[in-house]
Amino acid sequence: MEKKFKFILFAIIVAPIWALWHLPLFFIPGLGQYGTSFGIFTIGVIGLTFAIGAVRKITGNVFLCVLFHAMVNAEYGVFIFENTLHKNIIITTILIILSILSVIIYERKKKVM
């Protein structure tokens, strides 16, 4: 998919798929997602899709994507977050901007070399 679509379009297509992939976790008591807002979670997934996509695009390493995902999951298991819509939108916006800028810088640097 990555070869066929540009980075931003790819992330926009993959984010809802990943959100739906996690949907069953919202119905299993004892898991972190149980009883929380799927909509707010989906907004966070959008930001993480851009971030993980940027890691993959820049490094070409899937293991680093897995490691990044595990780090985010561990962070939510250790720290208590107030998962509000406002905070999630801000964090997602920052992740998207930083990811896009990182990919742009990487691609420009790659063309120069």
C-alpha cells in the first residue's frame, strides 16, 4: 500500500482499520479500553498511525514500529491519563505535524544524497 499511496493518504486509510481492529478490546472487562470512549480512542489511533508510519518510512524497520507500539501500550499501563477529547485532539495534532515534518525532512535529505 505504501508504494501505491503517499504517506498522508496511507495513514488516513490505515487509521480507521487499526481503530476497528482494536474495537473488541472495548468489550472485554479488565482491559484498559473497557468502558472508555471508542471515538476518543480512534482520534488517538490517528495520531499514532502517523507516528508509526513515519518510523516505518524513515527507518524501513518494522521491528522499530512494533517497539514503538509496545512503548505506547506500556506507557498507558504505567501512567494514569485523563483521556479527554480536548487533550487527545491536541496530542494527535502534534503527532501528525511532527510525523509529516519528519517524513518531509527525511525525503528532502534523501534526494540530496
